[in-house]
Amino acid sequence: MIRTRGLSYAYPGADAPLRFPDVDLRQGGTLLLRGRSGTGKSTWLSLIAGLRGASGGDLFVAGTQLGTQRGAEIDAWRARSIGFLPQKLYLSSALTVADNLALAYFAAGLPRDGAAITRALAQVGVDELAARRPHQLSGGQAQRVALARAVLLSPELLLADEPTASLDDEAAADALDLLRQSAAACDASLVIATHDQRVVQALAGAQTLDLNEIGPKRLLDGREKL
Amino acid sequence: MNSVAIKLARLSWRYLWSRPLAAVLNLLVLTLGLAAITLVLLVATQLDKAFERDLAGIDLVVGAKGSPLQLILAGVFHIDVPTGNIALQEVQALQKNPLVAQVIPLSLGDSYQGFRIVGTTPDYVAHYEAALAEGALWRQPMDAVLGASVARGIARAGHGGAPLAGATFVGSHGLGGGGHAHGDHPYRVSGVLAPCGCVLDRLILTSTESVWMVHEGAMATDDEDLELLKDDREVTVALVRYRTPLAAVTLPRRINADTGMQAAAPAIEVTRLLRLLGVGADVLRAFGGVLLAVAALSVFIALWNAVRERRADLAMLRMLGASPGRVAGLVLWEALWLAAMASVLGLLLGHGLAHGLGWALQAQGLLPVSGLVWLPAEAGVPLLAAGVAALAALLPAMQAYRTEVAELLSQP
């Protein structure tokens, strides 16, 4: 679940903070995060993931109020509660597919669970690729592996950043289905950040946070680019 | 906590070998630096010890006029040719001097298979507290006692496994071998010394009379000649022990001024020699230091690039919940792996080189150096390696520590 009240974030050196609309997402629900690049989409995501501290407002994610914890606590909370599917996937080329998934255990400080890794890979249909290296995978396979990594620790919230970019229509539909299945399988809330119209259409009627509506002119001046 | 370290170690091991070429190159440079330093440590320590052992208890070396360093090298360490001979009568006069506790005469001139035959008195053996491994000391002229290395060398040279005591050999004139063979006067081996780690290991000892006998026999044509030659008897070097430290003040000066002989204080000459050798050791040590500095730089560059390349990997680890410390630890561990491997390889290589050097030196009958000795100071080599690696990893690790996770999200 996600609940925000008057959430705002001030970029260092910016005169006015960026204010986000309030959001209420129930546990297990799906939120579509829309916005062209530069509208604060990544900022909102990094606030939700506890990577940045908000400058104002209240933020509850996965039953926890963020902003009061120290660094290590936030890291531990993120390991437990957030699954993340980045646009560029970020599978480590030094490791096999199975070891890439095991990184989630390493990062969380948990013992490696080989059976759970196999299950997670099987759930997205790529369990036979466990011993491969990421560069031996097709784009679709790699995304499935990254998805398996994201849901390995059964997070309460799954964040997906542009999951359909650079996919054709059919693959995009498949990816979206798999994403929703995976989130449902561990009863996770799902946030999909996208500016892809196909996703918007496929998830018509889903709860939406549209950042295009909040002062795009002021946000497009390049401050968003880090 | 412990299992975290093990996991870090294992993961960093994988990351290290994900770039095998860089890993091997860095390992190589680091290993060479450590090997050079190990080699210097081994050789310098062993040479110091050998010098110290050979010099112990010898206060003054008296011989013919010439270079004092040469006199010491020839008379004490037996690694140079002597400056000449001195009259036996003068040595006997020296013995009567009240400042002198003991005089050990040495007569050089002949060799066997490159090993020097030294005519001396049993005091020489007693001075180094050498023990017999086989047989007895010489009892009559033409008896010879072999040093341990000599015995090994001769046995290797084809003597087979037969006991050496009782065997005979013929010395040849000159110290290098290949000179005129004294065929009329064969030596009989009366005993073999146990290894003493001193200069005696490399010598063939006999009585001074044997040396005179061989040479007088070769020069004289009849008994009258022999009687005449007896008055002109010479020795090469006299090793002197003082009765009182005060002797150091007057005795060397008196010998140098009033006699035809030269007196050299080993302590002074060896200090000079070590300073000469020390330059070589310093050069080698500096070379090792430069190699280590290059290694540190190379490891630094490799890790820096690795962190840049793996920025996303590291950021992803942070996204997955790893603390910044753990991500930095990953980089540090990678360097420590290199240090650990390079320490093992560097020590082995250093010892191997020292052994090879020792072998080459021994083949020339020079100083004993072994690669089989392990010094406590070598414990510093892994520490040095870890220090260098940690230093090289410092900036990359800090870079990794500060990995900006939000960058993962900021893709347009």
C-alpha cells in the first residue's frame, strides 16, 4: 500500500519544491504512474523506494512511515518490502542468472535459498536459463529474469519502470500480463511508471497518478536531469 | 557478521575474475613487487648472518701489504685471492706479543676441484666450534679434513656413495683449479666436518706443514735445499684475537708501521663492504618499492574502472537493500583477494629466486644463501600487500560507497 499526504521534494538549489498529488493505493492494487520524461516520475519513485528523503508531507509505504529511519534501516526495509524492475534491467554480467537472483539475498543479508530462486525463475518461465550469463539472454528473457529477481523476496510493493519500452505490441502485452501475475502471486501492490499509450490502454480504469498535470513547464527546465 | 564477510569474499572473487586479464596483470605486477622485496629480505639477512658468523671472535687479520678489504675477503671469507704471503717468523713474533691472546695461521695456495686447501692449526676448527661428522682431524702432514659443502661437492662429482675418510686426492696449484697438479704429494682424507653454516663448510683443512711440504718438495732438489727453505717458511694470513680490547688502539698501527705486514680490522672493512653491498640491496629494494607502487597504481586503475563499469551493478545492489558499507566492502575485498594471492605467489617466487641465487653462488664457492629459510620478517610481506591493496582500493571503495541509486531511475 502507498499513502501520500502533501508529498513534496525540493531539488538542491531549486527555488520551489515539487509537489505531488496525494495517492492512496490499497495493498494489492495497481497504480499507473504517467508522465513524460522530466515530470518528476523518477523522483516520485525514488521517494517511494526510500532512496530520497521527502522535503515535506507524509509518506506511508508498505505499512511504514518513511522519513524517520536511519540509512541502514531504510536499506533493510527496502530489501524486505520493495521489488524493483528497472527499465535497463541491470543484470550483472559477471554472474549467472541464478547468482544474479542470489544478489537479492546477499543485499538483504539473508541466506541464499536455491529452491526459491528456481521457483521464482520457473514462475516467469525461464528456469532452464539459470546457469546462463545475462549476455546470452534475449531481451524478453532478460526482463523475465529481472522480474524474477524483483519478486524473489515477496515484496509488498513492486515498482516497474517503463516495462514495455522497446518491446513490440505482442511482447509488451505479454510483459504486462506477466508483471500483473507476478505481483498478484505475492499479493504485492504494483506501480507501473510509463508513458507508453499501450499500457495506458491495457490498464484503462486502473488508478492513475498523472504527473503531466503538475506544472510541466517548470519541470522541463532540465533540473530533473541528474 | 562472519557469514556476511564470507559472502562478500565469494561475490568479490566472482567479480574479480569477471575481468580475467586485468586480474592476472594486476596479480603479476603485485607478485613481482613482493617477490623482489622478499628476495632482498632473504639475501640481505642471510649475508649479514654469514658475515657475522665468519667474523665472530676475529679481532684483527694480518697479512701481506695490499688492500685491507681484499685481505679480509681472502683471509676470513675465502672469496678473494690473498694479497701475498708473510714470514712465519714474524707471525711467531706476533704470537709472543702480550696483547695477543691467539693467532691462527692460514696458508693458502692450493685447491682441489675449486675448493681451497687451507693449511692451519686445529685452533681454526675450534674457533668456529665445528664438529666432525666422520673420521678425525689431521694428525700428520698430508691428512686433510673436508668441509661439509666440499664433501657434498666431491661426492656429487662422482665419488659415489663411498665413505670419504681414507680417500686420497691431489691438490692443484692456485685457487681456481686447473693449475699444476702436485702429484707427488697426495692428500689423504682423515675426516669430514659437520655443516657449521660458516666458512669452514667450503674449505679443505690440513696442517700448515702439509702446505709447506707440498711446495718445498716441489721446489727443492735435495735435503740441503729443504733445510734452507725451512727458514723462509711463510703463511698467508694470521687471524688474531686480542687479549684486551686496548690492543685495538696500538696493535694494528704498530704492525702496519713497524713490520712488513698489514693489519686489517674486519669490523671496519666489513662495514665498508656491507655499505658497498648495501647499495645493491638498496637498489633492489627500491626496485621492489617501485614495482609495488606500480602495482598499487595498476590495482587502483583496475578497481576504479571496475567501479565505473559496475556502477549500475552496485546501484542495483543498493536498490536491493545492500548498505553502502557492504557495496564498498565488495570493492575492498576484491583488492584484498589480489593481495592474498600475490602474497603467496610473491613469497614463493622470492624464495625460489633466493634459492636459485644461492645455488649460483654456491657453484662459485661463494656465500651460502638458501631459499628454504623462512624469516619472521616475511610476515610483513602479506601485511605490505594488504596495505598496498587497501590503499589502492580506498578511492574506488569510496566511490562505490557513494553510488547514487536514484540514477537507476533517472533513465529518460
